[in-house]
Amino acid sequence: MTAIRPDRLRLAELTSGVGAVVLGVGLGVLAADHIGSLGLPLLLVGAAVHAWGMFDKHRLGRQADAPEVWWEPAAYWTCWGLLALLAVGLAGRLSGIV
């Protein structure tokens, strides 16, 4: 039986997550005419669930002293930065500034 390397497992998780995002975007584009009015609520719920999952996974990894691969901190903080930019953009758009 082969042992699973933690860095390889995390890369597989990241690849799976990116694929899920692309799949979700594709489904959203195909269904835009039918679910267009649900776009903002789905975006907000998705961002909140993603943020919690990302935070919780990071917290659990630190508690377990799991080894980090080189790209993990960069991906984690880049994602938080992108979520912050999304929040600023949405706030501006909803307030009529942008």
C-alpha cells in the first residue's frame, strides 16, 4: 500500500476545487436566463460558505501541525484578497458608485 503525500493530496484538493468553480461558472452561464435573479444571493452565500470552509481548513491544519506546501499560504491569502476585492466591488455596485 502506498502512503499519500500531504502536499500531493492538497494539490489534488486544489485541482478539484478549481474544477468545481469552473463547472459552476459554466452551469451558471448556461442557466443564466432561468436563475438570473438569484445571482446576487447565490454569490453572497457561496462567498460566505467558501470563506468559512477556507478559514476552518486552515485552522484545522494549523492545530494538527500539518506540513504546508510552498503554494498553500500564497493561495490562502490570495483568495482572501480576492474575496475582499469582490466585497468592495459589490458594495460599490450596490451603492451605485461603480
